Amino acid sequence: MSDRLKPAAVAAVAILFAGAAHAEPTGQTFTLEVTPATVAWGNYDATAKPALTVHSGDTVVVHTLLTNSPTGLERNGVPPDQVEASLRDVYANVPASARGPGGHILTGPIAIEGAEPGDTLEIRIQKIDLAIPYAYNGFRYGAGILTDDFPYARTKIIPLDKARMVAHFAPGVTIPLHPFFGSMGVAPPPGFGRYDSTPPTINGGNMDNKELVAGTTLFLPVHAKGALFEVGDGHAGQGNGEVDVTAMETSLIGTLQFVLHKGEKLSGPRAETPTHYIAMGFDDDLSIAAHKAVREMVDFLISAKGLSRDDAYMLVSVAGDVDITEVVDRNKGVHVMMPKAIFAK
């Protein structure tokens, strides 16, 4: 949020981020399954037809698909009976004209009744469940930070142990699972057209932020009527950077509650965990992305915590962590983590 906003707007957003997690709106619960009619393949679009419309306070149990084909999974060792029927259905029945320009299979859009440009959509990530007992990681030439060092393609199927919540990566290598959605976003401004799902930007999208696990809250600026939220690109876990271009890619089921904040405007995505406030920045240039993320956190500290601009900048330097989110989605990502524990209750 910019410090150039009118004082009333600044105060409203300060209240939003300082206390929104404590409000408890109630609503209905819906389930959104994956079908050819409920996916947006590789794009966010302000003109898209909603797959579901809900009200502020409603909760949606959203089923999502991993971003790979049945053929690709089977070729790399997944037994045919472990390939989801919904994935086969989507690949068989979503026409080529509806696919792209990106490759992510996203569930949605979910429209929120009454959402308009200038509002903020709060997404409370209540629960994330594994949908299948495996994930994959893959790299290919032309993608990934070390693409010239690996001028070929390889995909690895990684068994997931839901009972222990670990991945068996290799003999002697066991990875704790922290499921999250790589892509969560709203429609961009109408002028963006059918926006590629790959590079994250002001609408959120393919942020690949591993902090956005169950129990966290995401805040997105609304750019189109209904907001038109989409979600997918499930990850069982990921390292900061996502350096080879994929995480532990898998299908997930998310339980998400939507809360609409009228007239409370943001400049870009923000988030809140039980322990931290998060500001984000995205740009093709990693340095510019870092500038954006730090500036967003400075603005947040001014509006939500009442700090002077000088003190806010200093606090980011002495208490904030500037982390690289990802370096492989054309627009790179940087996020700033500010611990809540340093602030008086």
C-alpha cells in the first residue's frame, strides 16, 4: 500500500492487516471439484466465466491438479491406476483454444459476490490435504537457474508418506512435507488480457511462496468484478528459489475461506502467518523485486504499526528477513518476513 493513499484509506488498510485474522465472519461451505468446466488452464483473465460464485465469509473446499500429463506421469513410472481420473478428463476434454499461454491447471475462477476493483480479498488457508501419494520434480533445458549445466530433461517421481508427512526423495533422504499452493491469484486488470499463469505479478498468481501453508492468510488486491480467484500448482514442499523450475509437484485439496474488504486497496499481494507479516515483490530483475518487497514492508509498518518512515526502513534492516521466493518464473520473487513477536501486544 502506498503512503500516498488518503489518510482514511491508509487507516482502513492498517486495521485490515493488524486485526483481520481475528475477525470471524461465518458463511456457507462449498466444494469445487476438478472437471473440464471448472479449470482455467494456464491463465488468469478478467473476462473468465466463474466456475463458482460465493459470498464474503464463505468457505470452499477446492480440489486441484498437479501440472503434468497422464502420459508424462506414466512415462516416468506412475502406475496407470494412480493417475487421477480427473486429470485424464481434463486433458481429454479441455480444448486447445482454452489452454495457455501458461501450463498450470488452475481450479476456478471463484467469484466473490460484490468484489470490485479497489477492494481487497482475504484468503484464509484453513487446511491443505494431499490428494495423491506421489509428487514429481523435473527440469528441462531452457528453464531453471542452471539450465546450461543440465542441457537435457529429467523427471523424478517422489513417493509421499501421508501418515508420516514426509517425502522419500532417495535412499537416506527424507523430506518433511509442508504443502502449499504455488499459484493463488485473482484476475489481473482487464487490460492484461488472458494473462500467462507463469510470471507472478500484482494479482498474485504463481508466487511459489512456501510460507503460504495451512494456517496462513493471503491478501490480494481486486482488479476485476468478482475478483475471480484461481488456485493450483500444488506443492508438497519446496525450497526457497525453486531453482530447477519445479517443487515437489502434486495434487492438493485446499479449504479456503474468502473475506472481502470493501474499499481497502492494496498495491500487491501480502500475507500473514501466525508468527510473521509478509510483503512481496515481483520483477524480472531480482534486485527490483527486492526493492519492491522492502518498500511494501516499509509502507505496511507505517500504516499498520504507526512507525515513521525512517524507523520503518530501519526496522526492516534490523529485524526483517529478505528471502528469495523463486528465481525461475520469469518474474522473480522476493518476500520480506517481519516477526510479530517484536511488537507490543
